[in-house]
Amino acid sequence: MSEVVGVAVPADVQPAVGAPRRRLSFRAVFGLTVLLCIGGAAVLAPQIAPWDPARQMLLKRLRPPMWEARGLREHPLGTDHLGRDILSRILYGGRISLGVGLSAVTLSCLVGVTLGLLAGFHGGRTDALIMRVVDVFLAIPYILLAMGVVFALGASLLNVILVMALTRWVQFARIVRADVLSIREREFVSGARARGNRSMRLLLRHVLPNALTPIIVVATLELAFMIIYESALSFLGLGVQPPTPTWGWMLSDGRNYVATAWWLATFPGLAIMLTVLAVNLLGDWLRDTLDPRLKL
Amino acid sequence: MFAYLLRRLGQSALVLLGVSIIVFGLLHLTGDPTRLLLPLEAREEDVRQLRALLGLDDPLWVQYVRFLARAVRGDFGVSFKHQVPALTLIFQTLPATLELTAAGLGLALVVAVPAGILAALRRNSLIDAVCSVGVLLGQAMPVYWLGLLLILVFAVKLGWLPAAGRDGLASLVLPAFALGAFSMARIARMARSGMLEVLAQDYVRTARAVGVRAFLVTYKYALKNAAIPLVTIVGLEFGVLLGGAVITETIFAWPGVGRLAVDAIFSRDYPLVQAIVAMLATLFVVINLVMDMLYTYLDPRIVLVRSRQ
């Protein structure tokens, strides 16, 4: 039989399942390494940054990276329009990007998973109500909503995190609900119910653990999204306020110097891209390893 | 089918009602909207005058009903900054945004669908590798950074294309590419995995076994079924692009709704902000309704599954 199939199906269209593990884990290792480096650099920023990120040295404004003609040894990635060291600002900016991203994902995960569990488990009116609210948040352009709210309430660190979580919890709610809909029909749930478990316990002890896989995968992919989101808000002038250096702010500063000083916008952009790339690779790997059938 | 359609319409109406509550709430976030609407140095009597003018002394639900009654008729009030009805401003700028969004989505589809299919057909080849690197980069590049890089390379260094403004087809290329890149990556990925899945189906194997030509199997049988999930993606992607247009338009000085919105937020022009959010949300709901209808037409199994839920 297998020989017949071998004739009919050329080697290059083998089924998608059973993808080579080793290639995937190379990607994962790469992603994890990059992420650990960036995370480590952010945590250790006060120790390893060569300069104070807010220190302005007006005599050394707009110096290019050190390998260019006018570059300076002590500023490896150059300086910005106020003479601040770009490398140091990127290192410190990572603290905001990763910190805000992680907090926002945690918060939106808590809200989304709770509502998704309730919707999927109880069904009926609860489900209909929660899902309509989800639809509402999907329909509203989240970046405008976030900008409006942050502008009205003031751009503090906490407000930015709250708004980001408020506009993204639906991603968790949708996926958890869909998963719980099928989990609650399984035998072990009715078994647990028959043994007299209360629904709260049923949810937390029996349903939630079985819905963890998609939650972990979504959380990883959402972290990548949140990092881009945070820097987009900063870029538009509504993120965490200066003088705190953030990658988004640096990009937005660099925007005015695109024609004359390319390094201002290029390096913070690279930092964002590398971080997001690493997180995405990790998320892909988690999905392929934990549940290859998951469609996200 | 008809019942499903009716229920789907009802859902859309409910969603729009929810949108209206949020849009209304946007102005009342700080408790006292006059603080948002007036400059900080406004005098006490100006504040009182505006409160009376806007009917802010009424109970909240009365204000909401009044707001909703006007909004349904398309009346979101007059823009403070431009002194023109908010809706008029939106209709002036919407064509530019739709042009940009359609170009971005079109570009994404034209590049991503063939690339994804080719990657699936030549799995693990060089083409596949190039595609997956492109997908990874496309998903990791923030639109504002990509936009800046495009300006740096194609407008500043090479001088091939204009860096900003809306003046003919040439000025559309860079913003459309910047906006479409993320969707391009996602669609290519979906197209690839969708095609791989279909190619592994029994009917494809059977078709090959009975000697149907490879060309026909790929492009007639497999492609048709692989295209179905792409239709829903296009609807959702359109919403993503409308949101992304806010940033893209800011970078490229594209005179669309997104730039109008950013401008309105910073100049405390809340009637205009409310109108824009409401209009974009409505657009999203309508497009997804249409896409859903199209979807059930392409794949009749959907209605059955959905009516059971």
C-alpha cells in the first residue's frame, strides 16, 4: 500500500503533520537565545549601559555609529539630536518595551481567559452577551480607542498598560471559549460533575488545565503584538512619557532625521524587530510542539 | 439560510449598539467632558456655558439616548477645530483611506497568495525558505519602522518615489507596501498551510491516482478549497488594515481618515474622534457581514455548523 501511495504522491507533497522536529527546535533555540540576550540586557541596563540614557551632550550631537567616518569610540551606535547615547537608550528602552508588554499580556490574559471560560462553560445568555462584547471590541479600531483613552486619562505607565490590555483581551476570550465549548462535552467533565464538584472547582481544576495549550501560545504571540503596540503608541506621542527612553519614542525622534541621520531610527527599529521576531519564533515552536493542529 | 442571515443581521445591529456605548463613553471618561473639550486655562463661566450647551447636566442615560438618536441619523456634531459637521470631514477623507487600504490589501493578496501556494507546492525548497524568512520578517516589522526605512531607501537615497502626500499612483506605492506588509506575511502563511492541508486530503490523492493531470489537480481541485479560509481572513484583515492606516497615514502624510483622527485626538476635537471611531467600526461590521455571507455561499457546510451552536 505504501508503495502505491509513494507513486501517486510525489515526495514534496507529504502531509503537513510530522514536520521535521530538528529544524523547528533550531528556530526555537535561536528565538530563545535572542530573547534571553535582550531580556538580560534590559534587566542589567543600569550595569552595562555606557552612559546615562538621559544625559545630553550637545557638543556630540548626531554623531554616526563608530564604524562611520565621524563616529566616536565611546558611542558605538552614535548619538541622537540631543547628544544622547543611542546604545544606552536602547538598553534602557528594552525595560519599558518588555516590562509593559509582559504586564499588558498578563492583564489581558487574566481578563480574557476568565470571560472566555465563563462564556464557553455556561453557554446560553452569558455566552451570547460576552461574545457580543468581544465583537464590539473587535470592530473598534483599537489604536484609535487606545489613543483616545490615553489622551483623556493621561499617558502614565499604568494607563498605557491598562489600555493595551483593555483592547486586546478579546484575543484570549475567543480562543478560550472555542476550546471550552468542546472540553465541556468530554466525559471527564461530566464525570467530575457527577461526583458533585461545584462549577467553580470544575472550571478551575478540570476545564482550565485542558485549555492551557492555546492560552500559552496566544500569550506568546500577544507579547510580540504588545511590544509593537506599545512602541506604536509611543511613536504617535501617546506612550510612556519622556524622559523615560522607549524604542517607540526613539523612532519617532528619528523620524525627523531620516534624511540626514539614518541611525536614529534604524537601531531602535532593529531592536523592536529582533525582539518581536524572537518572541514569534518561540510562539511558533510552542504551537508546533504542544498542539500542531492548533490554528492561530 | 434565511434565519441565519436574519440572526447575523441582528447580531451586527447589537454590535453597533455596543460600539455606540463605547464611543459615547469616550467623551465621559474623565467624568467631566468639558475638561477634555476646553483648554486648561478656560474660565469657570465658559465651563458652565458649555455644560449647558451640551446638555451635560442631564442624567447620563438621557445624554446617551440623545447621542444615539443623533448618531443614527449620522449627526455626530460639529468638529470644534474645522467648524464643519464631523461626518462631512469623514466623507472628504474616507476615499483616500479606502484607496490606501484597498491598495495595501490588494498588494498583499497579489504577492502572498501565489507565494504561499508556491511554497506549499515546493515544500522545503529554496522558494519555501525564502518565503518563510519573508513571513517572519513581515510579521516582526512594525509598520512605522518599515515606513521610515522605505522612505529612507526609495525616497531619500534612490529618489524613485515620493516620500509623502497623495499625488498620483507613484505616491501610493510606498504607503501601500508599508501598510500591506504585515497582512502579506499572514496571508502567505495561511495560504501555505491551507494548501498543504488540502494537498494531503484523500480526494487529491485519488485524483492523482486516477491520472488527472497534476496541473488540474493543483489549480482546479486543491486551490479552490484552499481559498475558502482566505475569504474570512480578508474581511478581518481589512479591519486590521483600517487600524494600521492610522499610523501609515501619519508617516506618509496621507490625507486620510487615520491622519484626521490623530489630528483630532491631539486637538481635543472629540466630536470628530467619536464620529471617526463609529464610522470605522461600522465599516468593519458591514464588511465582515458581507464576507460572512460570501463564506456561507462558498462553503454551505458553514451554515449547518453555525446553526447548531
